[in-house]
Amino acid sequence: MGKQGRGRRKRNALAPYPYKFRGLVLDDFQAQAIMRLRQGTSTLVAAPTGTGKTLIADYLVDMCLQQEQRIVYTGPIKALVSQKYRNFKQSFGKGRVGIMTGDISINPDAPVVVMTTEIFRNMLLQGAAGLKDVAWVIFDEIHYLDHEERGAVWEEAIMLMSPGMRLLGLSATIPNAKQIGAWIEYVHQDPTAVIEHHERAVPLVHLYFNQVCQAVPRESLLRSYVNAVMPGHDDLDTKAGALDFAEVWNAPRVRGYRERTSHLDVISYVASNRLFPCIYFVFSRRLCQQKATELARRSNFLSGKEREIVRIAVKRTLEELHLNRSQIPEIDAMEEQWRQGIAIHHAGLLPAVKRIVEVLLERKVLRVVYATETFAVGVNMPVRSVCFDTLHKWDGGGYRPLTYQEYFQMAGRAGRRGADRQGTVISLVDFTSLARTPLPDWEDAKLEPINSRLSISYNMAANLCARYTDDEVYTLYRRSLAAFQEELNSDDSGHSAAAERLFAEYLEKKRVLTALGFIKDERLTTKGAALRALYVKELLVAELLYSEMLPQLSESHIAGLAAAIVYDRGITEGFALSAQPWIAELDMLKDRLERQAEVDLGSEVQVFSPVAKVVTMWADGEELTAVLQDAPLQAGDMVALCRQVIDLLRQMIRVADDKPSLQTTLRRAIDAVDRDVVQVHI
């Protein structure tokens, strides 16, 4: 930052202590964070979900606009970024706010730009001119550093930020916040304030429910359990947990005990205790729908006036999205549930349907929303109570208990500031499961620490090769969170096994890129330069762009090929088989890559050809219901897939600037895919 920026920070240091913002009295931690921001100090704020971290970000955006500085807001998922874009437009005006998500780019040179963290990292890697005058960057949900698959993106973005940028990180409560703040300070060689807050403005009460004992605290559950499975045996000592669940369960006299509590029992309790509105988390899309249907058969929570509010809200939201009812499969059935105060929310729904559900929550006409955990990250809407159908989730290899971070990310939606004295969190716990699974006590002190997830992609290797020498790359990895954490726990500060590991991984990636012709004499070739701007199976896509294959395909088949490349849903059964004109040539290309690389490229070159037919049909103008007839995809999955296709095709257009004819075909493919429910209206 130049002299003008430094002078601003000095003047800001003399500003009075802030007490209010937008008419709201600031909590002490908010005021502390805002003081640091006014002093021009990078700041990490770690606080529970629902405590008001968003207000700090809003203050910083307002401050930057007043001081005519540019600011970037980054978030982990498109839904959150889109919601922030709408909020900022409403607060600061349409002309002052832009959005970039890969498949969408609106007003990218605005003073305030919201984007996914991946986009920000990608722009940093390429030294994008659009970031040169950015003064501040907000990392919302910065605890995503610990995300197993995507955490590397956050770490790379922080490492690659230019010296003139300041950072505001917003995190859920984490036990090693000071360590993360110290790492950011070390990387940027600039002071970083760490503001930790552990109390919620609306405290949470954690209860456990089944139809025998209803909702009780954890310490009351064991006595209820004993009384249920061994009635009349008050001689058993259950004080202070002296007797565990398994010990009681294994007693011969209780092995025949059977009891089953359902979500309907939980909702009855919620209703009778006036705990609506309620988010009921279910870790299955199918079960979300099933449970909503079961509840709708027996309950109607809305008055006639409220039902009319639903009708009008649905009509107006569709109009705002430029959609008609015929484009939304099963909308009549969904609207009937909405008119009963019941809804579902998960990633398989059309974006338009999710928007309607969110609008109805804002209108206070929904009583129960059955949702998957994506609701907790993508939608910032507090409710009076949160319920869990189970405390276990499927992680791809089996069922495991929720982590503390996952639980609190969802539980934190309970409790509306200014409306509720407490947020109520209720977990359905069937007595028959207690002997097999320990029951967590959800103490904040047990939250998992953030650890580095850094790894090296081929795209990253190409970008580093273009900008740095090998020595500079090694120095960069010495500044990684992985190396920082290792050195904190080691007496040898002159050596870093983590940096050595990352550097070795980089050199191996460089070797493969050289073998494949992306690097020659330590410099990127033309094909290698294209690789820098490709972020999905970049080796394969770059080879495709420089092959004779794409010009022979129609726009709809190119769209289908792109779908086969980006598809990552994990569902591989249930698709109708269909021959694709590019399969044989693609197989030969993949085989050549692996032979030249002398290594198994694995997922880097994998495609899932059966999904191509779905997107090819859509690009050829088929209706959504026809497209999905022979595919195990829900409507929302189809839209998400098409948005990914558009993103990839846009990447290909940007790097194919020496192929104008191909660019034209790629643009036509985008136009063919980007229609009706796939179009985004923000």
C-alpha cells in the first residue's frame, strides 16, 4: 500500500472507539475488531455462528467505500457469495458491487466484488490486473483452511496475497485461532490482530429427545434411559455417569427392549413448546422429502392469511427469476407443502425452489424446514430451534459421528438475536442406539483445531513455474501453514520436512509437465501457458484444446464432453447408455498422456461419459423432465452440472484466443446450455 494508504491508517488510529453501527449497539468483540480495521490492521475474528461476525464485514465494506478503496469479499460456496451479492447491492447500490463465480461475472471492476475463494486464488496465481488496487480482502468461513479437499485453496490464497492487501478473516470458534493469526502475520510480515469471542448473543441449550423422556439435557438422559429399559430398578447408581449406557443395555433383562422415536414425535414437541420456526437437519435428500411428506399428511401449521402470503411470495419470486411454473417440476406439490408451513432445502433442488424456500423463511411463514447440512453454510437465516435427526453422517466410506465443527455450524442457526432468549438444539436419540455410540457433550473446548491441507495441483505447478525460480518456490512453501505448524512443534527451525515434501511434490509435477510438453527448458510452452488458466482436469483439457478433436464436434456434443469432464457427483449407476462421437479419440488421448508422463494420472484424466447424454440433450433444446427421465439426477444436480459446464467452457474460451473458430463454437455451446432454469438471475 502506498503513502496515501499508510496515512489513512494513521488517521484511523485516532478515531474514537466505535459503539454503534447502523443503529445497532456493538458487542465488545465487534468494537475491538472494528477498531483494528480502522487502524489498518489485518484481523482474524473467531466467534460462534450467529454472534454477529457479518456486521464486522459490513462495517469494513462501508469503510472502504467511504475511503474510496477497493475490497474483495470471498466465500466458500456460490450460494453464500450470491446471497452476499444481493445483500451488498441492497446496502450499497447495484453499480458499486460486482460478482465473480467462474460461471458468472457481473461488474468485476466494481469497488466491492464478491467471489468464491477459488476465483480469488486463481486471480492471484495469474497476477490478475483486476486485483492490483485491492486494499482489503474478506475471507468468510476462513476455517475452511481445514477442509480436506478444498483447504489448500484458502492456504494458497493467503500465501499469494500481495503486500498491499489487508485481510479480515471470519471464522467459527477454533481452538488454535492465535496460531492461525500468527501464521498470517508471519506470511505477510505485517501485524495481524486476533479477536476471539466465545459467548453467543443468544445462548444455546443442547437437549436430547425421544418419546419416552421427551427433550432433556445430557445429564438427565442416563436416568431416563435406565428407567425406560429397566423400570423399577432405582438401586442402579447413575450419578456422575458411574453407570454407562452399554452396561445397562447388556443386562439380560433389557435385551428385549424395543422403542422407536420418529421425527414426528420431535416436531410435536417443538410445536407444543412454541419452538417454531425449526430447521430439522437430515443427512439424506431422500429422507428430507420423505419426512416432509409424512408431516404434511397430518399437519397444517398456517392460517388462511399465511397461506395467501405463501401464494403471493411464490408468484413474485418466480417473476423476479423470469421463470414460469411449467419450468419447475412438481411445483404444485411443493407449494401445497409450503402452504402448510413445511419445506425442504437441499442441493438437489432447483436454485429457484431454494430461493422460494428462503424467501418464505424471511416472510416467517415456514414452521419446519427439513434440510441437509448445505443449508448451514449457504444460507444465513437463524431460527428458534434446530433439530438433528441423527448425530452421524455418511462420509463416502461409512457412517461417522459429526465433528464438533460440523455440529456447531448447524446448531449455531438456533436462536434469533432480539427475538429469542435462547436457541434450542434438539437431537433425536433413540435409546436403542446409545449402547453402541458415545453421546457427545458438545463442549466448545473440544472443537477440532485447523491443520494445513496443502497439496500441489498441476495448475499450481504451472503457475509457480511461470512466476518463480525453484529457490523462490521452496521459500514460498517454507511460509506455508504446514511448515509453520511443523516448526512450532520442532526444535529444528532450520529444516522443514513439510516444506521439503511440498517442494518435492512440486518438482514431480514439473517433471510430468515437462514430459508432456507443457514445459521446455524450464519455461512454459504455449500449451503450458494455457494450462495456467484451466482449473478442472487441466492436463486433459489443455490437450483437448490443442488436439484436432474439438473442432469436429457440434456445440451440444462439446457441452456433453465438458459435462463428462466436470462430473463429480459420485453417482455412476442409473444412466442410460449412449454412444458419444468423441469416446474413442478421447481414450487414445488419455492413453498417450499416461505413456508420456510415465505415471498413473488417475483422476486427472478420468471422465464419466454416461452423463454426457444428459447435457447434450439439454443443449439440443430438450425439456428438463425429458432430460432427467433416464438419469439418476435431481433437478438441482442438473442445474449445478450445467453451471460447472459453463464455467469450464468459459475457461476454454479464455485460453483459446489463437483459435477464433473454436471460441465461436464454445460460446454457442454456452448459449445452448445457459437457458431457462439453468440461467442465474441474481
